[in-house]
Amino acid sequence: MSHTLQPYPAYKDSGVPWLGQVPGHWELKRTKQLFQERVDKGFPDEPLLTATQSRGVIPKSLYETRTVTAQKGLETLKLVKVGDFVISLRSFQGGIEYAYYQGIISPAYTVLTPRAGTDAGYYKYFLKSSLFIKALANLFVTGIREGQNINYPKLSCEYLPIPPLEEQTQIARFLAYQEQCINRYIRNKRRVIALLNEQKQAIIQRAVTRGLDPTAPLKPSGVEWLGDIPQHWRFAQVRGVAKVVRGGSPRPAGSPLYFNGKHTPWITVGELTKDNSLYLISTETFLTEIGAQQSRVIQENTLLLSNSGATLGIPKICMIKGCINDGVAAFQGLRDDMDIKYFYFYWLSQTKHLLSWVSHGAQPNLNTQIIGGWPVTIPPKREQEKIVEFVTSETALIEQAISRLHREIDLIREYRTRLIADVVTGKLDVRGVAVPDSVPDEPLVDELLPDPLADDAATTEPEEIEEAA
């Protein structure tokens, strides 16, 4: 691990401000001396590829449930071979993507193939390192809106480090092995988190469907996944206890006329699902005053529910006045005989049932009709309050354990980021480190993500084939 590694014995100034010093025996060459641009077209029978930030360049078929692909103009797409690199429209955010498959990709992208003496494995890590990504964003972007495209003619003239070939290979093997160990560590932590969440869910599910008295007489609810409920409980559709409304997003998305303002908190699905807390007390972004007029305003102490995407069905009690986007539903005018915290826990028990209910299309959605027609159990108000107290108490230690595990995952991810940056830039010497003979060439996968493609939904351009048509 990095605490056993030492710096190189001698360093020199690279002459590149963002890179700083490099080992004394390393060379520096312009990017175009290390990579040759590939502009091969006319391969319509090759599989379609897409450039992702977490998985590199992979078959577009993995996205076929998310995007509509036009099967025309394929002869104008560029050929990509295994070991090539692709500069996509989002590379400024996450680095230059490595190709794990052969196929064809958007002609809007720049395809680079390593020249002799350039180990693709080493540059797979260097071109995704935090130091290089920061340099891309600060020095090599162009376009009307900052950061929209990488200026490759400018980047091609920039100097990059080039260790001796044998050393490049050792660095790549060392980092691949570390990546494998770290991913295994994160996977194990996530398995424990999943088990704890199942335990928490079971406590909530039983409390909101059977109550706290195991001797209470039961009656059929008429809903398969709810089963029998206490005989003295009432049963209704959600629209009978609150008005269900859906948020609204100003259009066009990203317009500075509406977004990135300072007027009104902007409540998105991401804000609801970023953690497991009961309350939402702040947002990262705000709308302008005009943007707020084009959205839906909700008041403090309103229960919200995510209604679209892979994370639909997640509730949160909003403690601030703000605007909700069209991926969020709100429950307004909650009846006096419904405790908002009980209602929150009830929805938390229904998430997996909501996911199985909606159609599994390109983007699963819940509309207000589905939410309003959803069944809800209604114990007496005092019993709801006791259920809230019980669930809060019984799940407190579980929540603490889950938070601790998430923190451990965050720390190992920070370690991974720092380790890669230190090794590929020569801050740490790994030449004498023993590495197993067989280390798989795996993508730099972020094992924290519940959906392996979740972080790429917003980084892949679904229109790329249409642009070529």
C-alpha cells in the first residue's frame, strides 16, 4: 500500500506547471508524439460503442434500454480498437476514456491510438487521474459554454510524462492489482450495507402493516404484498389522505435564465436520494426568480417522493420552501389524522413494490394517478406516533452502522484517487513492488454505485448516432 512506498531518488522540473516535478529519468513528450489520431470510417457492421466515464468505451447495447439508436449513417462513424482512447463530449469532466472493445463511435469524438513505446495500460490510469482531469478542465476546453469540448489541437501539443516502457507496464500492473483489491473491499462493504438495509426494511414493513401488538386481531387488506393488517386499522387510497402533485422543470434545461441562481432552492431527485436521512434541509443549487415562476413551489414540512429513474419511490420530508423538478412528487394538504413521519415510513416500505409496479422502459416513471391510487394503511393517530417512535429507535443503530460503512467506502475511494495520481505522476516508486502474475484488465469501476451504469446516464450523448446520420 502507499504508506510502504517511497519517492524516487531524484526528480527534475517537468516544465509543465500543472504536472510539477517528475522522476529524473522520465522523459516528456508532446501528446501527439505518444498518440496518433485514428480517423478510420466505413465500418458499418462493427458494433456501436459509447464512451462512459466509469466504464470506459463499451458496447452501446448496454444502453439500449435508455437510448434510441438510428440505424443509418453508420459508415460515417469512427472505428475504435481495443486499447484506443476516446475524447468524448464529456471527457473534460472525467478524463479520456479507454476502449475495452472494438467498434464504431460518434464522428464528433477524437479517437487516439498509442504509438510504439506507449503502454496503453499506464495511460489508462494517467488520463483518468485527478491531476490530469483538473488540467483538462482548466486548460484545454473550448466552446461557447465553458467545458463543452476539449481542444485537441491544443492538447496534442502539451507535454506528458513518459516513463521507460518497462516501468509504464509495472505501474499499470500495480494499479490494476490495487484497483482489484479496492473494488473487492468496496463490494464487501456494500454487501453488508445491503443486509443492514434489508434488516431495516423488515422492521419498517412489519410495523406499518402489522402494528406493534402481535396479539391484535387481523383482517385481509386485499393487497397481495401487504397481507393481513390489524382489524381496527382503516385502509384507503393515497389520494384520500393527501393531494398528489408533480413538480415542474423549466425549459430549456440548463438555461441560465432559470438555473444556477440564488433565489429558490432547487429540489431534484438527486437531492432526495443523496442520503438516507429523514429530512431535506438544504439544496446544492438554486433557481433564479424567473425559474421559480416556471416550476412548482412547495412549502416547509412537505413529504416528497421521487417518481422517476432508477431511484424512484424514495421519500423525504422537506423542511424548506423550494421548487421541485418533474422527477419529484409532493403530498399537499395531508389529513390531520395522518402523521407525516408515519406516512414517510410507509412509503419507505413501499419502494420495492413501486419499482416492480412501473413499466421497465427507457425511463421508469410514476405518475400522479399511480401514486394517488396507491393503498395506504391508516392506524389511529396515536398508534402512528408510537410506530414512528418504535421504528426510529429500532433502526437507529442500523443507520449508524450504515453511515459508518459509507464513510469507510468514501475513504477508500479517496485513497484510490490519491494513489493513482501519486503513482502515475512519479510521486511514489512502485518499480520493486511484487504484483501477482495474473491481473485482469478491468474498467475503473466505481463499486459504490448501485447501478453500474447509473453515473453514465447523464454523461453519454444519446443523440450521437443521430448526429452522424
